[in-house]
Amino acid sequence: MEPSEYTPLSREAHAYIDGLLDAEAERAFVRRMERDPDLKQRVDEIQAARRMLASVALVEPPADFDAGLRERLRFADLAGQARARIGRVGSPLWQRVAQIAAGALAASIVLTVIMPGTGEPVAAPSNASGYADFTPVAAVSETDVLPLLADHFDRYRELKRNVLYSGVEGHSQRDLVRGELELSDLGPRCKRLRALVASLPEPQRREYLRFFDTLSTCCEAIDAELVRARNDGRELDMAAINATLAAVYLPRRLSDERAMMVTRVGPSTRETQATRVSVGSDRELSLYLTAREAHYARDYDAASRAFSAYLAEYSRGRYADCARAGKAVALLRAGYNDAALDAWIGEVRDHSKRAALVDSTDQQQFRQAEQERQKRAPKPTPDEDK
């Protein structure tokens, strides 16, 4: 769509997207969207774009980032051209800011792709639309996208563990599986990540696409089983769910834990909102899924507090085993090693069900932390030996 073709949404639509409507006005707007498919589609697209932007991982820039960026900007000013074109359109302020940010993101992607380790990009004359044509001289490598792919693989493993080893049964099991499926965001993320690996060489490209395809199929199968179980008034067919989870193809690079270590240390700068999964009046499930959402958002500091809040009210609750394992892991990944080790030794390590909910990489970190604590412990004196 050209900027001149854009038709701004109503103030009511923007208020709905930002969560500013009261309950009655929100219900009225939802009914309006049900009568207007085009409006609903536009609102859904904006909400999906906001969720995608919120899921982008933040990384620390390298020491020479500023100098390298200035060098790159000598060859292109795509963000400036985007601002000039968007500025001529009377769209809402927040929309213009979002579009300018998208232009800057596009510029950064183009510059990343066209800048090789040595040499300079080749700029062709501007085309009729006013944008410069660039000849790509370097493609995105597997190393460039590996952190995002590793995080996606980690989400799959988290979903699998919490679905298969939670020990929850009956209606609570359906609620838990539905919550994990929605909060992991695996299905939508598969579609977004496909574009990242499109330029990879074979066989990496084929491997990752197969991973995304089989994982998407897995998520669809789990969702279908949830619907059937609810409609039939029966428990989930866990044997079928186990089979579909086991059928996901795992790329060799991601299966090697030494190569896919995701950054998991320190408190997140992101804020986690209240859980977006509808749970009705089930306060226990709401508290637990709030913690799980913070965990999937990689806000481990908030996740540890949320797990503690759940356990303070439901120490013997339906999800207590999951919460104790989740709390220990969240404390570890947030950098609170001593508190994490206390939780691991005191409540998780010797409990088979809870230990099964902890990833093998995290278990290794716990073992290392325990060994370091033992080394720090003062050695007994001869008198104490007696």
C-alpha cells in the first residue's frame, strides 16, 4: 500500500488497540468488528505487528557499533526517505512513529545484508520511486539468526516439558496445555521466522524450514485435540499429543546444546502485562499463567516473583510442582544464583516430577553452581573433624 492510499482508523479503534476503552465500549466495538470484517482484519494486523515488535530480542551493540553505523549511513538514508514520504500523509501520530520505526528497521536490515566483512556495497542509480537500488554482496548467515532460532527451539522444549511432565489431569490439564500453546506463540513465530532463513544456503535452509513446518503442524494438531476434547467432554489424548510433539524435526545445530545456548542472565528491561489467555474466574490458573507468560517473555525477574505469588496462595495447588520448578529456573536465569540453588536443592532436585520440568541445560547450571558453593564453603578444622 502506498502512503497516499492509507485511510486512518477511527479514534475508537485506536483506543481499543491501546486497551483504553471501558468494558461496555469494548464489547460494543467487538460487535462492530463482527459486522465489519475489513475493520477486524486491520485491527488484527496492527495487534499482530505490535506483538511481533514486542517479541524482538534486545542485544547489546558491539563496541565499534557507532563507527560502523556512521560508515554505513554514508551509502544510504532509507529511514530519512521513509520519514519524508510518511510525513506527507495525515495518519495518526503513533502510526507515523511506527511506520518511521519500520523504515529504520528496513534500513538496518538492508545495510546488514549489503555490508560484507570487507569492501563496500555497490549503489546503483535511483529508480523511478526515488529509492536507491542496492546490489546485495553478502547474505544473512546462520550465525546472524542463530540466537532467534535457538530461542524458538527453547520455547518448543519448554512447551513439551510443561505439557508432558506437569502431572496435571482433567479439566486443569486442558487449561494448562491451552495456556502453554498460546503463551509460547510457537505457531505465529514459525511463520515470522521462515523469512529469516529464506536466504540461508542449503542444507541449513531446508533443515530450518522443515523444523518450522513440522512444529506448525504440531501446534495445529494440539489445538485441534484441545477443541475435540472440550466438545466431547473428555480428557486430552496425551498419547496423541506426545506423538505429535515427538514428530517435530529438530535441526542438528539446534539439537546441540553447546551451540544453541540462549542468553539467560540478568533481569529483563521489558515489562510483562497481565496474562492474555482467557481463564474466566479461575484465579489460581490466572496467577500461574501470569508467571508462565513472564517466563516466555524472558522477563525472569518478573517470572520468579509471579511464581512466588502463586505459591504463597496455592502451596498445594494444581500447578504447585510446575511453579516450584519454574521459580528455581527463573531465579537462575535472572542471575540470583544463591536463591536459585536454595530453591533447586530444597524443593526440586530430589523430586522426580519437578526435576523433569527443568531443562537439561539449566540442570547443568545448577550442578555447576552447587560445586562452586561447595568450593566456597570453609574447610572444617581438625577439631571439627573429631
